[in-house]
Amino acid sequence: MGRWLIPRPYRLLYEGHRKLPALFWFEDARVLHNTIRRLKPRRCFEIGTWLGGGSTLVIARALRQNGFGKIHTIEVERPTYEHAVHSYQQLLPAAAARRVSLRRLPRRVPRLDRSRGRRRFLRP
């Protein structure tokens, strides 16, 4: 399919980034992008960065186009976190990079549901 057949606003979503493997389907990226543009959230929260691309890049781009908002993304695995940091530095334009906050969580994360009164931990 020729890239000229894809409307300009969606080309990046279809093509992804030259330095990243395809991470998800074009239609998924388009729906995610359009949802962020339409709902105009001030904060987005992403659990798991994988390798620092895909959905984070789509969300950051939509937030930049909205003119406000920030995506907070977290990762547990140290090598994945380090790869994501490198990817964001290389792939995100400065205007979009200001909208991304990446944090690494400790290996043991307390569960959000503490209804039983005991401390439980999520383990990968």
C-alpha cells in the first residue's frame, strides 16, 4: 500500500517509527490516538513500557497535539526500563518528551487491594 493513500494525520500511526518494530495494529493506534485527542485528558497512566515505544509514542504525540497533558508510565524490569529510557531519548521529539514521565518500580509491588488486612505483593 502506498503511503500517500493514508491520510497525513495517520501516516505516523500506520508506519510507526523506523527504529522500532511494529508494536500493534494501525487501527489500534488510530483508536488510541483519536481517544486521547477527543477526551483531552490531563494525565494518562500506562503500566508497562515494553521497550519504550508504541502506545507511549502515540499517546505522547496526541497529548502534544492537544497542547497539554502528561503520560506517566511505569516499568518493573530494569533492562526494559533502561531500554525505554534510551528509546524515549532517541525517538521522542523534545515537545513530546516533556509530556512523558517514566519511572521504574521496585521488584515487589504492594497490591492495590488490601481488603483482607494482610500485606500481599505482586510478583512477575
